[in-house]
Amino acid sequence: MRNLQLGELISTQKGYAFKSKWYCDEGHPIVKVSDFTEDSISTNALVKIPNEVAAEYRKYTLNAGDVVIQTVGSWPSNPASVVGKTIRVPNTASKALLNQNAVKVIPNESLNQAFLFYLLRSSSFKDYIISTAQGAASQASITLDSIKNYSFFCPEIDVQSEIALVLEHYDNLIENNNRRIAILEEMAQSLYREWFVKFRFPGHDQCQMVESPLGLIPEGWEIYSASDAIQINPKTKLEKKGEKPFLGMSGLSEASMIITGVILKEGNSGAKYINGDTLFSRITPCLQNGKIGYVQFLNPELPIGFGSTEFIVLRETELCHREFVYLLSRSDSFRSNAINSMSGATGRQRVHNACFDTFKLAVPPKEMMSKFTNVVRPMFENCYNLSRRNENLKKQRDLLLPKLISGQIDLSLAEQVSA
């Protein structure tokens, strides 16, 4: 094991400042730092440029497994887009082009690529690189020289590979849990569509259909506006003093109910929420991209949280239970109604709350709503439990990472623990 500077083992390729006037609906995808997730890339809303333009910038191509560092962003106190964040390119972003404010770190033959990824996500590197950052709260930056000047004890290449395999075992478990969460959520959404959109609920063949302002609906169901059927931004008192759970927009997922990035913070400014609430983003492009979350993480000691002013809080009523509200908020019709109400400056448009007065939905009898809740609530609970397991796995991996890299933990013992 040798003490080396990272610059002895890597080369770098900065991203390119692609012009917004090139953006188009069809073409070659571009990855921006705003597409970075905790450790990967979200490909749900990548901008595109014409293929003929992209052909001139092949040197900025990303490949699966590439290691990328965000070089411009916020300080850690603002976790939305932190400078120095290290991500690994997934298969879904392979062949996309890297935009500005990020740099690809390319290992030479003496450095294992997966080991490099974990090295740059270690607390040692994070603390070091943040200490070199300069700039304002939302525009801090790091230099390539700072990255290259990082010193660490470098194991031999075969040991690097073994360390990476141990750590990747944790990531594989996390990914498996994420797939299970996605399956459970799709099952719940599919049931919602069957019961409340297609009206193919248990016993539907024995139910007569009647005319309504929405067309044919099952007899006994009633039409309500969304603002009458559910609570929109209900008043929730929260003391200003003391630390409470706080959530920024970055904590909402584009494709899942799971909420991440909750911190403790003093104050009470912004949206207030309790367990069972749906957090519905009101601003562009977050809503178009599908940023919606379901609150399950609060505890009896801290039963109320607060967060971004750009959240619309949707809360259950006796008519519409909490799981139904979340699944409704994910439906195309509900989101489209909100999106169509947006107004404001380009890029900062916001939903008008009045749109919920005009959105109509068919609400079933209480017995039917309760039956649906009994079916899907365990799915929601399982999703949350799997997300908690993932948080524990991440903590174990992150505690293990620096000790493996420094040689404090015997590699063979770590392999037995992770097996």
C-alpha cells in the first residue's frame, strides 16, 4: 500500500457547456448535474440536442460505470445539488453527453474503476474536497487540481478489486430492494386504475352503471371536486423553536413514493405535513418530472415536519383515504389538470390551487374505499420498510468503506460479513 496523489492515477474530462438553443424534443441526450441523484443519474427528463450537433462532441460521451464529480453546486448545508458529489453512470445513461459543471474521472491501469467510485464517496474525500471549495452558497466550485491533489493510501490493484466487490454487494442489495419497492408501487397503482378508473373493482359485474358529469360511473358513487374530497394545504400548527424534520424539493422522487434527504432544522416556514400526507410539487419542472412523495418517516416524538414552500400538501378525509390520495396524485389526469393551471415566468411556473376546485373525481362508498385501503396499505408499509433497510445498508457500507480503504478491517472478515 502506497501513499499517492490521485492525480498520479487518473486523467479527467470536463463536461461541455451545451447551448440551450440546441435543445430539442428528439435527439441525443445530455446529462446535467440537475440529473444527478444520490449516487447515479436520473434519466427521466434528460434534455436532448440534434444528433448532427452531438456528433461533433463525442469526446464528452459517458459510458456505463464512468465516475463523475460535480464541480459546481451548493455547499453541504443545501443538499439539493452538492458540489463534490460523486456519481456512477448507469446503463440507462450510457452514450449520453456530459454537460458543464461536472468532470469525468478516468482511472489508469493501476486503479480499479469501481474502487475509484467508492474512494471518491468516502468521508475522507468528501471532507477534503469540500474544504477546497470556494464561492457562494448556491455556486460553490472545486478545481481539477484539488481533485488531483487528494492523497490516499492506495492498495494493490487486486486488493482494490476485492474491496470494490465487498462494497458492491451492499449496493446490489440496495438495488434489489429498490426493484421490490418499484414492483409494490406499480401493483398499488395498477389496482387504483382497475378500481377507480376502469371501475373493475371486486363485484363490479353486479353493479349498475349510471350517468354522471364524468360519464358512466357505478351506482352509489358520487362526484366531488378534488378540493371537497381531499384536504388541500390543511392548516397544521408547528412551533418555531426547536429542531424538526425538514425536507427540500430534492427529497422527492420522480418515480416513487419514497422520500429521502430529511434533515433536522429549526424554524417552521414552508409546508407543514404529517404521516400519511402526499407532498405534491407545485413548480415547473418538478411537477412535470413527477416529483411527488408520501410521508411515512415521522415519529411520535416529532409528529410534524416542514419543508419547501413549493410543496402542496394533500391530506386524507373520510371520503378519500391517504393511500388513495397519493395514487390519485400520481394519475395522469390529476397531474395534467395541475400542470395546465400553471402560470408565471418561463421556468418558474406554479400550480394554481383553484385547479383542484375544477378537477372532478368519482368517489366510491365508504365500504369500497375501506376495502381498497386494506389491500394497498400493506404495500405502502412494505415500501417504507424496504427503504429503511436501504438506509441501514447505506450506513453499514459507508462505515465500512473508509476502514476497508485504510486497511483497518481485514478484507476476508468483511467478505464474510457481507456474504
